[in-house]
Amino acid sequence: MLSVYSDDYFMQQAIKEAETALLKGEIPVGAVVVCDNKIIARGHNQTEQLHDVTAHAEMIAVTAAANNMGAKYLPDCTLYVTLEPCAMCAGALFWSQIGRVVYGAADDKRGFMRFGKALLHPKTTVEYGVREETCAELLTRFFKAKR
Amino acid sequence: MLSVYSDDYFMQQAIKEAETALLKGEIPVGAVVVCDNKIIARGHNQTEQLHDVTAHAEMIAVTAAANNMGAKYLPDCTLYVTLEPCAMCAGALFWSQIGRVVYGAADDKRGFMRFGKALLHPKTTVEYGVREETCAELLTRFFKAKR
């Protein structure tokens, strides 16, 4: 059973965002930002729709979270994202000073971990592998349909 | 004398953007995107005004350039920016596949070059040091006034 307010629960919410992206023909990546067990921002990849390579799920969610908080920094927040962030998104997370990042599937080709954790703020903790299979399966489905 | 359509000329335009940021109390960084000797986008740092850590000059200019071109990729464009881009902005430049990046002042603390050119697209060429003193002087003036 899915317990409320767990990493599992919030990753499910990020997966919902990824599913929305998939329905729009976008690479299915979704994210939510959580503060005090409350989702304060959501985002999904919109690079095609907006013709904007910076419109990744994490960028949209971080900007929306800052808007919601009326503050630039997010030290008490957690970002849940279905795919390992790229270097751009890791750089944005660095500037946001976000407290914690939880991602689902790894991205060996474009993920920030190729550069090590130095791209993130030293105070940011990282976890991964939450609902990994579901997160990865969405991407596999998308790229299979494209072929 | 300032020749038209030179790196020097376009960096001057980026400096104008940085000066606009300075007038607004923002860290003075400015950028322009040039395609076929035409400025197709401008941007200056707006992180304070927008309460958004992602609102760097380069991010704004790249998004605006893509809007202007109606295309996601900018292989035939040059970004001129007064300060060495951070990792986030380098990551955005990677995704944009921009042809060339020219920056003024170095940023030893937060610049992407700490990670090497691997953060940029392999096809992107980089130059730096154009109007370096003017670019750096704006930043020095800003941080001195803050103290």
C-alpha cells in the first residue's frame, strides 16, 4: 500500500507529471517540489511545446516553487523528478540551494552525475532509484513509439 | 574605433544589458544572441526582480532567441555574455547547440570552465576576454556598493 507523504508517494506525483508530458508528445519527465509534506510546485518537460530547450521539468518546477514561496532559495524543499537531472538542471538546483533531490531513473548519457555531485550545492542531499522502473518505462515507451 | 559587426561591437551590446541590470540593482551580467550579424535576442540578469535563480542573462537570451527563430536549436548563432557562464547556463547552451560562445570576464568561482568544456556541446566554440576589463569593472562596482 502506498503510504502518504513518503518518497514513494511524491515520486508517484512526479510520474503523473511525466505522463502528462507523454500525452503531449514530450519526452516524459516530471517533477514536483515538496515543502513540509506539501506539493508547492509541479512541472513537466515542455521543450517541444515551448520550442525552448530550457523548459525541462525541473526548471519549471524550481521557478514555480520560488514563485509560490516568494523566495529565491529552497533549502527546506525536496525536488522529486522521474529522471536524473541534466547539468543545466543540476546547476539550477545549485542556485536554488534546494535541500534534497530525489530522482527515479538514472540518465547515464546526460545526467549530472557524470560530473559528480560538485554541480549541486554542498548542502543538497541526493537519493535515487525511487520507482525507477516506472520512471524508466515511460521513457522507453516514448522512444519506442518514436522509432 | 569600434568596427561594426565585430566581437567587440556585440560585446558592447551585452555590456549595455549588464548596465541595465546594474540600474535595477541586479548583479550586472548581460547577454545578446547574434545570428547573421543581427542581434536576435537580449537578456540581463533578473534573479532579484523575478525571485528566480534561473533568470540569468544567458537563460533569458537563449529562450528569447529560440522564440525569435521559432526553433529550438541555435547552431548558427553566437552568444555574447559579459561573464563566464555558470554550469546551469552552460548546460542550457549545450541543449541549444549554439555555434559559438564569447564571454568577457572570467568567473573562477562559479564559471563552467571549472568542469572543462564537457558541459558545452562538442560543436560549440568558445572565446573569452573580449572587453574583459569593462565587464569585470561593472561587477566590481556592484559588489563594492553592496558592502
